[in-house]
Amino acid sequence: MSFTECLCCHVQTSHVTPEQAGHLFKAAQPKLGVLHHLLVNDASRSAIVTAVRETYDGPITINEDLMAFDLTREEIVIRKRLVPTRSWGYWHAELNSDVKIPYAPQVLSLQ
């Protein structure tokens, strides 16, 4: 079996599709459905959300690197963590030297 065939087999047997995630979220009724471990770009983001929305209409987000979730009984705050310069080693220093929060924290009220 080639590497590509092994990779495809792994993805198909150990990951859920966005449609399957929608069914799982519908059954579980989470306060926030978080899609994780996806290959996401601007083109695929809306297709993924549309596929989940076929069966689940509650709040969802697609997890991104450095995303943090602050949970209380009243709300969920979704934010990006700040990472100190050079915290990932020398080869990341250029990319990580001016860390900016790409968006303001999102607050999901649970009241």
C-alpha cells in the first residue's frame, strides 16, 4: 500500500466528516460545537459549516492554532492566545516576533 493510500485509509477510518460532526452535535447538544483537526482554508470553511448545518443548527466554531476557550456557566469566550517571541524556537522567531490577535475575543452568552 502506498503512502497516499495509507493516509487516505487513516483519514477515512479515524476522522469524522463535517456531516457526521453535525449528527454528533445534534445528539450531544453542546453549548458550542468545536470542529477540530481539519484542513481549513478560506475556500473550504464555508463548505464545512454548510455541511454541519445540514443537521445541526446550534453554535459552532472551527478550531484554529492558539485558540483558547474560557468556559463559565454564563458564557464561553473564544480568543487567541498570545505567544512570546521565540517561544517556538529560532526558526519560528521571524514569524512570531510581532504576534497580534487577529480578532477581538468572541463572547457566546449562555443565558
